[in-house]
Amino acid sequence: MHPSPRSYVATWAALMLLSGITLALARVPLGEPGTVLALGLASAKALLIAVFFMHLIEQRSVNALFLSIALVLVLAFVALSAMDVGTRGDAVGELPAPVAAPEPARLSKVR
Amino acid sequence: MTTAVPHPRLQPHFEDLAKQAHAARLGMWLFLASELLLFSALFALYASYRAGHHDVFREAVHHTSFWLGAAMTGILITSSLAMALALHAVRDGRPDRSVRWLCACIGLGALFLVVKAFEYTEHFREGIFPGIYYAYPELPHPGAVVFFTLYYLMTGLHAVHVIGGLNVLGSVARSTGRRRYDATYHTPVELAGLYWHLVDMIWIFLWPAFYLLR
Amino acid sequence: MRADALRDPGHPRRSYLDEDVSLRSWLLTTDHKRIGLLFLGALSGTLALGGIFALLMRLELLSPEPSLVEPQTYNRLFTWHGVIMVWLFLIPSIPTTLGNVLLPIMIGAREIAFPRLNLASFWVYVLGVAVTLVGMAAGGTDTGWTFYPPYSSRTPTSVVPILMGIFILGISSMLSGINFIVTTHTMRTEGMHWLRLPLFVWNVYATSWIMVLATPVLAMALILIAVDHGFGLGVFDPSQGGDPILYQHLFWFYSHPAVYIMILPGMGVVGEVVAAMAHKNWISYEALAFSAVGIAAVGFLTWGHHMFVSGMLALDVGIFGILSMLVAIFSAIKVIVWTGTLYRGSIALEVPLFYVFGFLFLFGFGGMTGVALASTSVDIHWHDTYFVVGHFHLIMVGGTLTAFLAGLYYWLPKLCGRMYARRAAFVAMLLVVFGFAFTFFPHLLLGNAGMPRRYAAYPEEFQVLHVISTLGSWMLTAGLVLAVLNLIHGWRRGEPADNPWDSRGIEWSTASPPPKHNFAGRLTVLDRPHQYWADEPPWRLE
């Protein structure tokens, strides 16, 4: 039922391998696809840690559900915020002509 | 059914140890989820600023230590292995072996911090400080300032979590050595392990963000 | 008989109140019911404090010019009012009081999952309140409860202690949330399937998810302001490559779901009270349960509607607008189901139900003004005006506070075995509901006419509405004071009562007040709560 020491070592080896690949890829100028790839490799490593080292594979699925909920939320948050800043300054067509300002309200003398 | 003496570690409001352990684990996963959200705020800042200062961020990554970053990654992954083996040992009823693996994990965690301290010192010597103290002549752009401020904030927050983790692991190792945990009850070791693996997981995303995405 | 129960540990009517009455036993209790009462005491204090600042603001606003206080002081007043009401009162309100007392009982459990963590959540709360108050005593801050940079990084006022206090309060909030979620998952009694959970439990459960997942983001946002203010690490400072709008993303990512933390438990109370007072099954249990989860889930994705005028891309604005309207659909479903449950029910015209009527009316307006504000084009006119102030007070006070009072009155017999004095309670309710209406409906008109929020001075033509609002605030205060006195009087000297509503909520299966471990025997649940069509209630206690 519990993973054996061998499976832990195998997980470790996979993690080191994936890290090595990530390292090698970092030296190659890949541009945007490189970022996606690095994030994908990091996600794969995180998954290995969660499933094997953190024992999600042998535990009740509700634990994995909790982790998944958090991850979905993190993704939505990071994506929507970055989308705002990343698109800052993108104009949406011509601005309309300015409208004449209305009469200012009568404010009493402020101390 | 025999009227067995309840396990000394069983709390009165739980039916049995298995339920109690499950509840503890579930609570720990919730705490870990909250930690993920804590770091996600900073990752959201990183992603947003990277989108806004794209080229400067790429350039700035060249100024962190490629090989120290790789070393720290290897150290943490190995420390996670040690932690997993420590839990396995105590589940197997071998507390002494567990203590040895826990010490290995703590040692690797401490090594991580030493490398990080060395790294920070190197940065300080070059004038790379966070915020208004930034004085790095090679990269004067404001985008670089925010990159390095985030670098210190995120790796710093992570390091704080490592320090906290080492404290917890130390206390767990002490208790394991005193035979307070065994094959039937080892929840604190398990929970400490979950925390430590999370710390490793977060580093796995910090690593490309600050050392590799050039 | 109470004296007998106090003396005799084996007395059949011995309750959680009779077990060890020393101060130490109360302050160090691990009994979830007592912890709920500790919170109730503390929260009465913070409500009063936040209310005092509100009354001072309303006094200032009686005249168009700054009369009572300098504008700078006024800025501190609305900051203190906001910080206290949001973090020291509303966020903990129903979950830590009624939630702590009732959630374990409602799922048939003997205790909450982590009793010592529960006690910790109380003392961490007290610490957070203390630190915040220290900050206020040191002069407080004038940034508004929203702490927007760049001003929050540059203000000469003592903003850091208040930020630290809120941070500590956030920890308390998360501890409660973790406890409620784990308890609901692991400590349900025999027969208590998920689709038999009381609606109050569904709503507090959904609330707890928001508490656990959203609060850390607030913690980070506030820490970042603190380190900028204290150490110049200006992560939101353009001169250091930063962007102040990103603070708003981080802040509102928490603070919008926070408003669902504040309203969902109230909705849970309304669901329970409606079924009991109509003596009728909910017309759709699933609609009420799933809409709670829907509000929590979709509510996480609507934060951008606080930032419509910040310069976001039109696409983002549109997405947030649509999602904000979507989340309102869940609230509307709830209102329809509650009303439908009341329709043709055997209505008991009791004070909890009257508070629910007040809730339906006021929350209805609150919800509708919310949907209106979600329409981006109109929001441009209303943003940062009194229209927004009216909207959120309709929800927070007209909604949450009214529901809180409904719950306290409905469950008073459960907590202490006594009933309140009905006539005084009814008068208090009238003062609260009408006082609220007079205080806050003028805000909608003021905001629409252009009165901006957070201003001590205003044009003369707005004075009439402001005076009405201030008079309303006195009426509301009188009602609240009378309600609190009435509840305390009921606790100490009310007529003994066990289940005056003849309610078939699960919590009424046990004694009022309950024994220390909630149930005298083992509870088996046979059906959903509030089954009024069947001859027997939906439980078996042996």
C-alpha cells in the first residue's frame, strides 16, 4: 500500500532528470515557447512531488481535490492580472471627442 | 468486539486513529493550499511585470547565478527524497533510521540556506539591493529594479519558509528519537513532510522564474 | 433546576454552560460552543466601536462644511470605521459565533475537528484586534480601508501597525476556515450525507473555502504595502518599475470574495429561519445548497469590477462585468427559493422572520444595485460615489447584520434554553430595519446625484438627504442597542424554552442548551433537515 523506498528513489531520479532537461533547454534561445516549456517541465515535477512524495496516489481523492482547487484558482488569478498589465496601453480605436464639462456644483467655502 | 484501551494519542472526539489522521492530513492540505495562494500573489506580480517589462526581465535573469540556482534545486529535491524516506522508516517501525534521514533532510535544507546566503552576499557586493537601495550600474532600468525586488521578496519569503521548516523538522526529529512516534502513530512526521515537499514545490517554480528564463 | 444541574455532574439537564463556571474554564475552553460565545462577546465590542466612528461621521455630515472635525481627521474616521467593520466585525461575525456553536451540532458531531486550534483562533483574533487598536491609538491612518498605493506607501500616519493587526486577524480567519472545512468533511454522523447537510452548514462551508484561499492574497498585499512604507521596497512604485494598479488586483482578489464571506453565512441563517418559520420544506434544497457553492466559486473571479475605471483593457472589463452579473444569478435563485418556501407556509409571525423580511427587502435592493454597478457603462458614473456606499451597506448591514440578528433571535433558546421578550424584540426590529432604510436609501440618491464618497464637505443641495441619513443612523443605533439589551435580558431572565419554533432543524434534536458533547446519545440522520411533511422529524437519537 505504501510506496517502497525504490519508488521514492525513482521519483527523485525523474525529478533530477527533468531538472537536467530544464537546465539544458535554458541554454538554448527558444523565446516564448521556451517559457511555456520550462513551466510545463516545472509542472510535471510538481506533479511528481505531489503524487509520490506527498502520497496523493495512496490517499483519499479529497486531498487531491483540495490541491486542484487551489491550483485552478492560482492560474485564474495570475492569468487575469497579467492579462491586464500585459495589455496596458493597447488602445481600442479612436477616443470620442471631449464633451463640454457641466456647471460645477456650488460648494460652500471650505475651511 | 473486545473493549480495547484507546490509543494514547486518540482524541476523544474522533472515532479512531485512522479518522483522526485523515482529518489532520486534510487540514494540512488546506494550509498548504493557503500557502500556494500566498506565493501566487507574488507570482501574479512576477507574471504581470514580466509581461510589462519583457526584455528587461530576460536580461536580468542573466545576472543571477545559473549554477548556484541549479545546485539549490538539486539540494532541495534530494532533501525531499530524504524526507520521504524518513516517513517511510517511521511507518516501518524504525525510528532511528527515520531520525537519520530527518537529519539528512535538515542538513540539506541548511546547505540550501548557506548557498542562498552566499548568493545574496555576491549580489550585495555588486550593488544589487531591493527597492530604493538598488545600485547596480549594469542594469539601471526600473524594470530591473522590480525584477530584483521581486527576486529578494520571493526567494526571501521562500527562505523564511525553509527556516520555519527546519525548525519543525528539528522538533519532529527530536520527538522521533524519543520514540514518541511509531508505526501506529506518526502524523506529525507526515504533516512535516507535506510542508517540506511544498517548500520544494515552490522552489521548482521560483527556479525558472529567476534563473532560467533568459 | 439550574442550580441542581450546576452541582450534579450526572444531572440530565446539565449543559455546556454548567460544566465548570470558572473564568479560567471559559478563557481556556476547547468547547466549540463556548468559543462561539467568547467571539460573540468580543464582536459586540467591535461592532460598537465601528458604529461609534460611523455615528461621528454622520454627525460631521449634518452640515455641508467640515464642522465637527478637520478633513484629515474625517479621513481617519472613515478608515477606522471601514477597517473595524470589515475585519474586526463582519468577516468573523456569523461564522465565529453561530458557526462555531452550531456547525458541529448540525452535522451530529460531538466537537469540532481541531478544538485547540479553535481556541487559538479566538486568541489570535484578540491579538489582532489589540494590534489594530494600538495602531489606531497611535493616530491611525487615513488611507481608507483599501490602502491604495502610492498614498499608503507615503502617508505619514501609522499605517504599519494597522496592517499588521489585519494580517493577524487574517490568520484567525484562516484557522476558523480550516476547522470548519475539515469538520464538515470528516465528522458527519451516521446518515449525514452531503445532500442532507443543513443549509447553514453548506453556506458556512462555502464561506470557509473563501476564508482559506483568499486571505493569503490579502496578507501578501498588505505586507507589500508595509515593506514599501517601512523599507522603500516599492513593488507598486512606477519609479521602481512598479504599477499601483497591480496592488488593486491583489487587494480586490481577496476583498471581493471577502464580501461573500460576509454575506454567505447570513444566507445560511435565512435558509434555516425561513423553513422553520414557514414550517415547510424548502421548495428546492439543491438550489440553495449549490448556489452557495456557486457564489463562492464564481465570486473569486469577479474582483475586477472594483477597477472598471482603472484603465484595464476593455476585454478584461467585459469579462469581469459578465462574471459579476453571473454571480448575482445565484443570489437571485436563493431569494426566489426562500420566497417560494414562505409562500403558502404555516407562517409564524415571530421576530426572526421579521428580520428575514427586512433582509429580503434590503438585500433585494442591495443585490439589484450590485447588478446595476456591474454594468460597466453606468459604473463609470457611480464609481466612488455614495451610490456604491449605499449598495454595500444594503448588503452588509441590511443583509448580513439583519441575518445575524435573525439568527441570534432564532437560536437564542438553543444557546441558553430561554426565550427573549417578544414585544421589545419587535420594537427593536422595527427600529433596526426602518432606521437602516432611512440611513442608507438616501445614499443611493446622493450617489446618483454625484456626491463622492469619503468627503467631509459637499454642495448645499445634498444637505437634506444627509440629514435624513444621520437621523436614520440614530434610529438604527437605538434599534441595535435595544436588540442587544433584549437578547441579554432574554439570556438571563427569559422564559424557559426548548424548541419554541417546533423547528425540525437537526440542531433542535438535542437539549436546549445542549450538553457539553452536544448529544446525550448517538444521532442518526434519516433525511434532509426541516422535513415538515413527514410525521416524524428526520433523525433518531438514542
